Amino acid sequence: MARTVARLVVDTLEELGVRQVFGVVGDALNPFTDAIRASDAVSWVGCRHEEAAAFAAGAQSQLTDTLGVCMGTVGPGSVHLLNGLYDAAKSGTPVLAIAGQVPQSEIGTDYFQEVDNDLLFKDVAVFRATVTSPAQLPALLEVAVRTAVGRRGVAVLTVPGDVGDQELPDDRPVRLSLTGSANRPDDPALDEAASVIDDGGKVTLLVGRGARGCREEVLTLAERLAAPMVITLKAKEGFEGDNPYQVGQTGLIGNPAAAHAMDHADTLVLLGTDFPYRDWYPEGKKVIQIDRVAEHIGRRVPVDVGLAADVGPTVRGLLARVQQRTDRDHLDSAREKFTKWQDGQRDLASPGHDGGLIGKVRSKFDNRSHLVRPEALALAVDAVADEDAIFTSDTGMATVWLSRFVEMRGDRRLLGSYNLGSMANAMPQAIGAQMLDKDRQVVAFCGDGGLSMLLGDLMTIRTEQLPVKLVVFDNQRLGMVKLEQEQAGLPEFGTVLDNPDFAAVAQALGITGIRVTRPEELADAVKRAFAEPGPVLLDVLTNPDEIAVPGKATVQQGWGFAIAKVKENLSSSSR
């Protein structure tokens, strides 16, 4: 008996090693979910929202460096996939989305729930097509998978409701042979780059995700050049732990040491990063950029030598050419500033911070209710989390606290919506990560706004019995928006959240919920949450007025913040 379209797709997923498909069942997907029901290797994970399904699939793709898969049914179901698929696209990770469509005879008639999927996914997908005949398969599926993997993006196959269960006229084997490759620049280009480095004075490395596969080579280059290493948020994983050259992040979530390392260099070497914030690149420097994606070269900062190649073989080529540096003043200065900054950050998280003279003065303004400091929460989690834990973080202040207080040492992994900057990503990404391995610890740093946006998928965690630890920074605010408003001199407006007791909500859903309202409760609560074998939601009421000072705070930001506070106080006193 010939295979159906749906059976072919599921068999192909088995061959690719895909273990889970995320989505919401219904109409055009019924043939696919029935084929998954009969599969011994692929399981269906029913989510409460397709956006969560797409985030979960993207998380699995990023963690395994293979294809993630999600499904959305006709019309609204497919529309709901979009945000998670955009995150996968901007993260450069391969995801296959199967989208439902109305029956073929109804396409173009404005039928119930009809949406033009090929138009809908035009911007987000590197490949998209509608299956109008079983004869198009398996070739169309092969092209979709190869394009998603080869171009590291999203492929969307739309399947009308009357096509999925049709039999294939030519049930030939699927051919998905894919081989990876690495490339390096030719010798003259490497010679030019080495010459610029050797003649370029003090060097600072800006290291991104694209360099994570060649840690030892990059550390050797830093040692050879006596160069401080500024690491992007995505490069925390891979370059933060046991690294005597790193000085943390630059940008709004960064620190003064990283800013100093960038500003006082004569030459910047960008390794596998497309760090997007132009204002944080210093002017007047020689710049060398290595990136396997040619269009990344020079689009953030003018580049003197651009090498469109893989970081590993390119760095190995440079190591054979660049000279050993003996002057370590630039490196030592940046590291000294970094250590001093880290000590100051730990002081903020210390239990006695609000009790000292400086703490009492500050707390009049930034912790009037003596709530838990978010710094203390992040540091407490860092202390108890496993050395191979997978962390996810919501966009906003939760990411700031993770970036500053959680070290990606050992085999820890890190996921977030760090290119798209979506809200509500941490929990669904944690779902995808935990489905890969229920014995590995997964920790989600959730903002209260992000968690509540996709709150329904707490039920997915309960249903699948995923032992995820959800750490909720419950400051009853859209914290990053509040900070943005105040830095611009605007009084806080529209950011206050009328939150429920999230721990009680979790308990009502059958998940262990723990609520922390006072600093003295924090340490024991974190230990108890991480000792619990099943899923836990740790709801911690954190200080809404805590601010994260960037690496280079400007006078304009300072005045803006002061003006905003005056306006807020005047507004509250007039009520």
C-alpha cells in the first residue's frame, strides 16, 4: 500500500532524527497527527498556543543544531506560528513548519479561515510552497528540508485539508543527504588581516555566537595578542567560564570594563558576531571582521578587512601569521576593571546591602518596600543550578539579571529571543529544551509580563510532566519599558501589571508553586524549588525600581532619569 502525504512527512522526520512535533491539532493537520500517533519515534506535543509551539521547535533546533518542527492548522493556527518562526529566522536556526490550508477546491474563494499562507510567510521563510498534488512529493519536501538546513532558516510547507491523506503516485525513498563544510579565506586575505593586526596597536576581540565552535583557537588568539575579549550575550555560552581574557558584554546590558576594552583599543577583531548596536562601536578604529555570512560584513561598523569565512579555520590561519605580544597593559587594565565591576555587582546582591549606610540611602529611592533585589534572585539561582543546566530568559530585565549574575560555566546552555526581542519566549523555549531530555535541568528566567502573555502553556508543562524550573521576576512591571521611559525623561506610564499570585495559579494547575515576598525568604525558597523533582514555578516579588546601569551611562540618560522621577513624584502627590 502506497504511503500518504502525511505518512511520508512523518517517516522523513523519523529519518532526520526529529523526536517531537509541536502544535495544536485540528482539521488539515488531522492526517499528520494520526501519522504521528502511529509512529514509534516521533511524538506529538500538544501546546495551548501555536506561538509556544514555534518557540519550542526553534529552541530544539538551536540546542541540537538540527531541524525543529512545528505545525499550525488552517488560518489562525498558522498565523499564530509567525512570532516563534520569526524568532527562529532571526536566530539563524532551521525549522520546518507544516501549515494547514482549506481544501483545494475552496482556495481563492475567501472560504472560512482561508489565509494566503505563501504570502503570509513570505518575509519569514527561506522556502515556502503549497502542496497541490501528491506527485510533488517527496521532491518538494526534500527541497524544503535542504533549504532550511542549508540556509539556516524557516521552511514552510502548506498542505490543503484534502491533500494530507492522499496517496503518493511514486513512493520513492526520500533523499536527504546533507554534508556540512567549513571554509577559510585564501592566503593573501589572511596575510592582509595579520598585517593589520600586527601593525594595529592594542587589540580587542568582540566574540559572538559564530565563534562558539572554536573556543580553544579563540582563546589562543587572545593570549597571542594579549587582547581582552568582549563577548556578546549569545557568546556567554562557550566563552564565559574559565576564560582569563573575557570582560563581559558591551551595550545596554554591558559593563564599564567591556566599554573600556572597546574604546581603548586601536584595532577591533570581530569574530562571528553581528552585534547590532552601532552606538556601542567606537569610532576611529581599525576593524577586522570574520563571519561566514557575507552580508554581515561591515553592516554595523566600517570594516578595513572583511573575511567571509568560518571563524575556526580563519583563526587557525591567523594564528600561523600574527606575532606574539608581550605588552599586556591593555588586557590587564580591562580585566582589573571587570573584576572591580563584578565585585560591585555582587554587593548589590548581598543580603546586607539594604542595611548599610549606602544601602539605606539608595533604598529610599529604589527599594522602598524592601522587596527582593532581582540581582540577589539571579545570583541565588546561579549558585544552585546544575553545571549543565539549560537557561532560557525572557526579553527585558530578566535577561539583564541573567547576563550579569548567571555564569555559563561547565556545559550550561543559553537560549533567548536575542535577535527578535520577543516577549514570552522563555517558558515555551524551556518546554522545547526539556522535551529533549527530561533528566537535564532547565531553568526559565521569566518576566511577569512575558509569562502572563502565554500563561496557558503552563498546562503543557503539567500535561507532559516537564520538570522545568520557572523563575518569575515578579516586579509587577514591564521593567525594560519603564526604564526606557525614565531614561528619556518620561514618567512611567502603562507599565504597571495587575498580577495574580503566580504561585497560586501554578498550584491550581497542578504545578508546585512557591511565592517569595521578603528577602529573608529567598535562599531557602530557591533551594526548595530546585530540590523539587517536578515542575516548579518560583514567584519572587522583586523591586520594581531597580535599575541596570549600562556600561557607558550618558549625561542625557542621567538627566532623563532624574526628570522622570520628579514627574512621577509630582504626579503621585497630586492624586
